[in-house]
Amino acid sequence: MRMVSHLLPAPIKGLDTRSNLIYADPEYALQTENWIPGINLVSSRRGYRIHKISSDFLTPFQSLIPFTAPGGASDFLFAGSDTGLFKVPMVGGSFQKVVDGGNGDGWSGAVQSTGVRTRMRLVDGGSKDIIYDSADDSVIDTEFRLSGGASWITLHHGHFFLGLQNSLDFYYLPAGVVQPHREGGKKSLTNDYVRFPLGQYMRKGGTLIGAASWSRDTGSGMHDYAVFTSSQGESCIYEGSNPGDATAWRLVGIFEHGKPLGARNRCFQKIGGDLYISTTDGVQSFTSLINEASEQLGFAEMTNRIANRISEVMARASGFGWGLQLHSSEQLLYFNIPFGFKSEQYVFNILTNAVTHFTGINVYCLAEIGDKLYATGRTPLSVGSDQEAYPIYELNNGGTDNGNAIPLKLRHSFSGFGDSTRIKQITHVQIHIEAGSDPDLRVALLTDLENERQLHTQSPPSPTKDASVWNKAKWGPRSAAVPNPGVWGGSRRVYNKYVGLRKFAKFGSLSIETSSRGTPMILHGSTVYYLPSSKTTPRNLR
């Protein structure tokens, strides 16, 4: 009987836990743990390393706010914990405490630039309200603050917008004004806060958890929007630049969605010409909310591919740390989800809309500055005898998770291997994987929609026969003269790993587990080999 082979492509479209198992697209996967779906291949994620840690970091940082300095000065991060707010340099130097105490999980900030002067106003949702001035690298307390303390702050066309705890109102300042002031002996303040109530529009009640500024090209030119979101899942969207000018401020509408996940603006993320929000329904685009008839659903459609998984996650998740963060240089959007002392991320390839799942990155919050991504650790590390401290990590750096191997799990969609009508005797599979060294693979084949599996190790390992070495491989299509053409990738080799199996089934889902410690791996696909049968049931199973 002639052996038949069937190629399973790399699941470049990412996770799909919603579609019918039998008729699923083979370029989707049922599991992609720590794999990144690319345009034409799937690669393992990179690791992370410690950026800063100190014996003074005795409590975890639950806020991380980037400051991009003007005029070529050094960028840095503001990191907030219950012991204070710290200024953390990007290169060299030591951290500096700029505020004692405060709400570690409550800090938010917004930058206002006027000419050569750049200032950031930061609030902690309580008693702390400060202004950082880059001109002289100084931090001062805001003299005239909102009564009760601002819960969040954002900037829209030069105007600071601020919100209070347990309120559906927001307050704004004139453009270019960082705080009110008192002139001479006057009792009243100049450029004072102006209250703007939204409770009349938000029928579900709750409180404003944040706001975002958004510029959108609708085809007839650029339109500027301000988005205000309540804790109960309503967003009030205005178009315009100045809420104090009726001719430059109009209500677009009130839109319902899931309850936001990520307080104090951490639920928002601007990407290109759109604004996204993380909610109990998943990750949604405001474009799809504004124009329900639009076919450009963006991440709303992508999240729907894992809608049932999102429902399961919501039932298990707990604690602080929800939020969205884009890593622009990697074209990845992180949706951070807390699970007590740990966290996981659902990560979106913003070029292809593919979604994947990251584990092992236990962080509270993330922030991008320049082309790098940073995060605050959820668990302390040893910094000396009987002493522990909480780190700030740099993500997407290195081949390990701070020295630990990165676990990799992938499970292809169920396939009929080219013929879903016949039972097959599956004899072995071949994994086409690119790695810096001979990978240790554990492979299983789940048949006929079963959930249980038995892992098999590769057999036989043959790196010499089945691997191509950089600068020695012959290029071109596979043929008798070139049985295994090389693939670009530095010092990586292409391994075609054989794994012996003996399964009888119509359908099968291939599961692959390994780990990475160094050069990221690339999965190009897998080949399943079987003997076809004309029978509906194998003889030895009757």
C-alpha cells in the first residue's frame, strides 16, 4: 500500500477556538503558547531581562509611565509603588525617588509641550498631584488641584482633561495651561477648572474610568475625537478640540460595549488611525462601534475567533493589572490579564490580526518608550541575603525569561489529512523546525476530536542528515539534488524531526511541545504520513 503524506502549514493566522473543529482552517491553531504568528511562518517569542532592580524596590510597581524627553535629552520612566514614585533612567544611572507614598496602582500622566518647554502632570487617584518640568528636571506639587484629588488625566488638543473618583463628570483646563493660578491679590483663580457633566448621557451610571484622544481619517479629512468611558461599559464620544467652544465641540454619540478592563486609561490603545479598548467582551475597535455597518471590524473580528476563550478567562482572572500596550517596533499588541500573583497575555499581530497566547511573563503593567517595551514584575527577586525586591523588566530582549527557558506549545487544528472520509493508519510525522540547536520535541496526535493525548519524543534525532547549516546549504526548491534547501536565519539550522506514531483515525490534531533557550525557533509546518484504508473501521479495532 502506498504511503501518503500531507503537509500541515504553520498556523500563521493564530488562535481559533470558535470554529467548528472538523472544518477549521488549517492555518489556524487550537493552541499557540509563546509562539508568534507571522506573515508566512510562526516563530517563538523572545524573552525578557531585568532592566532595573534595587533593594529600595520593596513593594511592586503597579504604574509605569513613559516620558519622552525633547531636544535629545534622555528618556525615562516614572514607576509608581505604594512607597513612592520613582524616576527610572533607560541607560545607566540610578533611579530617583521623586514622591513619597501615594497609590502605587493609581498613577497616570499626560505630557503637554509648549515650544521648547515640556511638562508632565501626574496624578495618583488620591492626594498626589505633581508637575514634572523637563526644562530644569524638577518636580513640584500642583498648587491648585481638584478637590478630592484627580483619578485620571489625559491631554486633548492641548487641554488637560481630569476625572474624579465616583463621578461621571470631567474637568478641563484651557489649552496650554498645566494648572490654574492666582494673579496678585485676587481671590479667584485664573484659568480655573471647568466642569463638564456626562451623567445625563450615561444611563447605566458608574464612574468615568478614563478618556482618550483620537484622530481619525474618515475619507473626508481628519476628525478629532475625545472618548470618555464609564465603568459600566458606555463610551461618550465628542468631536472637536475645545469643550468650551460650542462651535468646536459636538456629541457624536453614546456607544455600549463590555465593561472596560484597565483603569485610568490603561484600557485604551491607539494604533494607526484607530483607537482600541479592552473590555469584558475582548478587544474592540472604536471604528466598529461608531460605524456598525463597517466591514472593517479590525480587532473586534479577531477577538471573536477566541470569544469562548475570553469568556473562560474572565471567569478565572482576578486582581490588578488589566491593560493594553502596543510594542510598535514588533507590531504586537499586548492584552495583559491578571491571575492573582501571575499574569498572561493575549497578543495580537497588528499586521495580520492573528492572535496568540503568552505565558511566563508575570507583570503588572507595560509601557513602551522608543523602540523598547518595559514591564513591572509581579513577583520579587533576591537582591542579597534574606532580601527581595521587585524588578522592572525589558521585554522582547534575549533568548530566556531572565535565565529560564521559554516553554513552547502548539496544537494544529483538526485535519482530515487530505481525505476526511477514510480512516487512516498514521505511522509517523515530520516536524519542520528551524533552531539554533537540535530541539527536544514532544509530539502527540489527538485523533477523532479526542482531548487526551500521549506525548512522544522525536525518533530518530538526526541533525546531520536532516539539518542544513547556514553558509553551507544549497538554495532552491526541494529536489533530488537539493533534498533540503536552506532557510535564512543566521546560525540556525532547519531540522526535519521524525516522530513515530501508530494511530487509526479519520481526523487528527498534531500537538508539539518544546522549549527555547537562545535563538528563537521558527516552525515552518509539519508533515503527516499515513497508509490509507478503504474500510470504515480498522480491522484490529473491530
